[in-house]
Amino acid sequence: MTRRHGALLSAIVALVVGLSAAIYVSAASDHGPGLDRAASRAAVPGPGSAAPISTGVWVGTWAASPVSGEPGTETDGMAGRTVRNVVHTSVGGTSARITLSNLYGTGPLTVTHATLAVAAGDGSAAAVPDTLRRLTFGGATTVVVPAGGQTVSDAVTLAVPHDSDLLVSTYSPTSAGPVTYHPHARQTNYVAEGEATENVTGSAFTGAGEYWRYLTALDVLSNEADGTVVALGDSITDGVSSTEGANRRWPDLLADRLRASVTAAGDAPRYGVVNEGISGNRVLADDSRRGAAGLHRFERDVLGRPNVKVVVIDLGINDILRDPGLADPQAVLDGLRTLVDRAHAHGIRVVGTTLTPFRGHRGYSDGREDVRQRVNQAIRTGGVFDTVVDLDRALRDPYDPRSLRPEYDSGDHLHPSDRGYRKMAQTVDLTKLEGPAPARL
């Protein structure tokens, strides 16, 4: 080999080594497989340090369906005020992102400041100081959400603990018209005059109420969970009558069971749980105060959540109760089957529940009870869902099967007590929450 050829070979080897090193550095900076580019953008860090975003699976840790426009906000909205929503996580993660909705606004919603923090845990609006993070949207701190639209924030690095409260704060200087909200939060949330998104003491938040405003989802990049289970239902799923601030809705208690089972035995599915219950919701009919029907919100509230593996459907009782005559049981069942078909088209398993008793409630009649029995019979015989949770059998009074068992009755003869919600969560067979959806023929 000549000296000239040797020098050329050495140059080629050096080039190959250099390119290999560059490829290695580039691959390392992508934070591993499975993380989409939008999610890998870290938000501008707020007070406290933030490490690079880790790898994991995006799952839902909390959600709430947008129901309607908040009464009394038609003119001013929440202009010039900071909303601080308190939400409870089902699973933890190393990074987080939020979804804001302006579904019921009549004008563009301008959010100029938004933050996320771990709550101090004292029931106030206070945050753990070094957990406060500023949120961005496409790299900018200001985002404009069009009327009828929604937006997802960039991912921000934060150690999100499971079974804990987080604070999501947003400030809008102008009105977008009616505030998109979820009215039955069973959780105290806060409002401050002026821009107070980075207030950690909670002292600025002098207003309190039970509404979640604008915020409809919190997702985490998690190594605790492999997927999301969505609870799609009405006021019974929404947790009406459960103890406020105690997270005793049945989806909360299901999340507790899943975590405990994974820790104890390792044979339960690793899922985050999100609650898409709307009080008064029906399978078939929309309602201006009670949200879009299950058929019309399924894409948004189920298919729109990340990495959904299974949906638990507990809908139909309001189709019976709110029909001025007698509901057609076949129409209700056909609506439920349509939801199942949509889930299967996306590879999602469907768990369905029987409809619980309501004798003694003001809407009860023998005719409506007959419709409930006919719907439940079809559900039990396996002609609707992939698998069934028989909540009727679990909650009914053995001495009067048309009524809730007294200790499971909140007192209105329709909604369960805390003890009843716990029984609902205990009735779910955790092993039936996993497995493939039936193949489409």
C-alpha cells in the first residue's frame, strides 16, 4: 500500500468514526423510542429545576368531560382571573401535559399564562414550591383556542406522584364567552383576581367552587402504566353524592384497586383510570345542560384519550328516567352496541355494566322498571359487551331487588353512597380489563 493510499484510508476511517459518534449523540437526545416529537419538547421550566423528559408510555391519569357553558359567564367569561383546578392522579409519571377546551365558548380563548404543580395536600390552593412548572403550547407561553376547539400543551418534566392532587392554573385576560366547564367535580377548585398562576402559597385564591373550568385532561409519561381505562357513564360514574374532596367515585376506587393489585400480586393490568362521567348523560339524546350523548362524545372522550386499552360503559339509566314516556329498550341496546362497534374498530376492549335499581326515586315507575329489566337481561346474556360487570346484582336489596340495598343508597334511591361506590369498584374483575378486543368480521 502506498503512503498516499494509507492516508486516504485513514481519512475514511476517521470520517466513519465521526459519523457514528454523531448518530449516537443524536439517538441519545431523542430520549428513547415511543416518544412522539411534540411530546418530547420540554416546556419552559418554572421555579425549580427540571430534568430532561424520560421515556415511558403516555397514559391518561385524570380527565373530565366538558359538559356545557357555565351559567352566568356568557359576557365576561373568566376574563382577568386565574382559574386553579385541583385534579387527582390515578397513576404517576415523569412528565405531563394538559388539554384545555373552549368547546362551549363563543369567541377565541386566549391563555397567556399556565402552570402545573403538585398540591401541598392541605385542601387549599397551595402548591409544593419546587414543583411549579410553566406550561407552553407549541413552544409559546400564550395560546389562542378557537371557539369550539381544544389544545394540548407541550410536555413538561415533573415527577407526578400517583394518588395525589395536582394544580393546573390558567389565566386569560379577555373573555371567550361561556366558560367550558364540568359542574359536578366533587372537588373544591379556586379562582384568583388577576394573574396568579405562579402563586404557590394559595393566598391569592380567594374564590372557591365545585367546578372544573377549561381543563379536560391530564396525561403523564408513565413507567407505572401500560395503558388507559376509560370509565364512560352518567352521574353514577361522575360520583354524585360521594364525599366531596375524598376521591370516592367508583373510578377512583378502581384505580386504587389496580395499583394495589399490581403491587401485591403483579397479575393485574397496569392502567391509568380516567373518569368520563357526565351527570344526567344518556346514550342516545343530547342535552344542553347535561352534555352530548354517549354516541356523540365517544370519539372525544374515549378515542381521544391516550393509549386506551379498555372502556367501561355504565350508561342507559337516564335514557329510561328522562324519557317522558317509556324508553324503547331496543333503541338503548342498539346505541350501546354502536359504542361497542366503535371501540372494537380501534382495538379497544369493552366492559359493560347492568343498570342499577332506582325504586323510591322520584322518576320511578313500574313501566320504567320493566324497561330496565329488559335492558339488563340483554346485557347479561352476552349480546352487547365483551364482558359484563353485574352492578345491579351487586347493589340491589335482596329483599326488594327493585331498590338499592340500604347501606349502598345515598338517600335519593338512585345514587350510591360511598360504600356503594366502593362495592361497584370491588365488583369489577380486574383480569377482565385486559385482553384483545374481538376481531372485526
